[in-house]
Amino acid sequence: MREDNLSTLQIPAFSIGVMADVLRRAGIDPKPAFEKADLRLDAPLPSSGFVSAKAEVAFERAFHELTVGRRDLWAEVGRRHCLAAYGLFGLAITTSPTLRHFVENSMKARDFCMTFCEFWPVERAGELCGIEVVLDAVPDDLREMSMFRELSAMMTTFDNLWRGSARGFCMELNIAPEEGRFMNEFAPFKLRFDRPRTMLTWPAEVTDAPLPFGNEFLHNYYVGRCNALFNQVPGADLAARITRVITMQPAVNNSIDTIARRLNMSVRTLQRRLSDDGLTFRSVLMRAQADIARSYLRETSLSIAQIAAQLGYADRTSFDLAFSNWTGASPRKFRDSTHMCAVAEV
């Protein structure tokens, strides 16, 4: 889900049903949550099996208000989100031939599922070896609950997909041990707390190992169905979405083919949508890279050569030239002027 498509996106009603059941089992009346979501407590959820994302978020907010501090209940909601609950997207995940396919599909979750979280690949020494949970796009009031829900849902998903020894697998958590220790009771792999990022990692050599329920033919079919549905959803600020993808991994090959794949659309559709807004892919890419470069120069102590590498440039000379074209100043002059301004303000 995204804040800009809550009114147009239809998602499975399963999530609301799970939250309501968790409330009842905890002895909490779910009626206030149904009222805030403008749903009737005494009526079944829509026969279509779908509700608007707007209703989902309203119910989530009410659920959070009714369960403040109950991390166990938030996690329970996630644990009960089996892959079948995600419709076509869940089928695409279920039939993933390998963990690499699983990661590629998880990156699309925010466009199809009841989550604001984003999922990004983790690479070490150039090898794919995990998936990171990114909470930047989650509304502040839902962030903590979303984290426990999504982490627990990821554990359930992994347990369903892998069905083998979890030796070498580890979930690193950006939370204190006292907040998440209870998850050790159901985690299928080792948990490590107080980490700088939240991510699930595994040995790189198993990334392309066949998954038990993998089926390449069915997987491609369901991915195609998901992409077709996605292209029917009115897009919001496409340039902002492209910028976010680039910002998350500025050093990778951010070609138009790569970005289109990550946004679940064809290159032709991406170009057409940008053209409708009077933009080109190159202009959006250059602006994003310029913003990232300025941020690194202002806010980090990285050398200019390191910043060039972070942005995927083969050498500093190429980066210097590009930055001068973007801003009219060399990276060194820009950094020096920024530092002088900071000193003057002090």
C-alpha cells in the first residue's frame, strides 16, 4: 500500500478478519475498529474477498489503539498471514523457484498487499544473501506495529517456503532484546537484536537452490497476472517512486530496464507514464543521483571517490564531470561551500 493509492487499491479482506479474530481471542471488542473502517460488525466481509486499502488502514489504526504495547498480538496477526491470504501475489511467492525469485517478488509487496513496508535485497561481496525490511514509508503511528507484524509474517512465509534446515539463516532486528525476545518461541531461525538494520540473511550459496514448491511455469504466470493488475492501478507520483528505488540502492545498475522491472511495469509503460508528466527517465535519474550526491557531500565524511563508487561510477573523474553538469560546481567546491555555511551559522 502507498498513501497515494489507498482509495483505489483493493486488497484481500483476510487481514481485517485476522485482526478482528485476534482481538476477540484477547477479550477485546473489535466493534470500534469496524466502525472506524466503516464496516459492519454484524455483516460478513465483502463476498468479493476484497476491501479498499483505505478501510484496511483505518482498521489497522483502530486495532493499534486497542492493543497499545501488545507486541504479542501484533506478531500474532503476522503469524496468521499465510501466503494464500495474499491472492495472486501470494501464489507468485509460493511458486518462487528460488530464494532469488522470492526476493524479487517481495520487492513488489507494497504494491499488492496490506503493508506500507518495503523489502529490499541484501548483498554482500556482490552476492544476494538476504532481504531487508524498510519502514521509512510506514506512517509513524503504525511503524512499531507494522514491524512486528511484518517480521512475524516473514517468519511464517519463510517457514512455508524453505521447509529445510535453517542453519546459517539469521534475522537481524533493529529492536532491543527485551522487546522481541518472545519471538524466539516461534522463529524458524536465529534472532539477533540491537542490529543497525532489520533483515533476514542466509548463506549466499543457497540463494539459487530450488525451493520445495517452486514451479517456474506457474510462477511466471502469476507474476504476469500481478503485473497486469498493477498496470491498471492509477499511479501517483511515478517520478518519486523511481527516485525512491534509486535512493535505496544507488550503486546498482539503475538502467530503465532495471527500474521498470522493480516497479512491475514494462519499459514502454514507464516511458509513457513519465511522458504524460512531461518527464524523461534520464531527467529523473539525473535528479535523483544529484540529490543523493549532495546529501552524501553535506552529511557524511565519505571521500569523493567513495561517493562516486556509492553512486555506481567507475571512477571519480566521471563523477566529478556529472556532478558539475548537475549543479554547476565540482563536488569539492560544493562540499567546501556547505561546510563554510555551517561554520558561519555556528
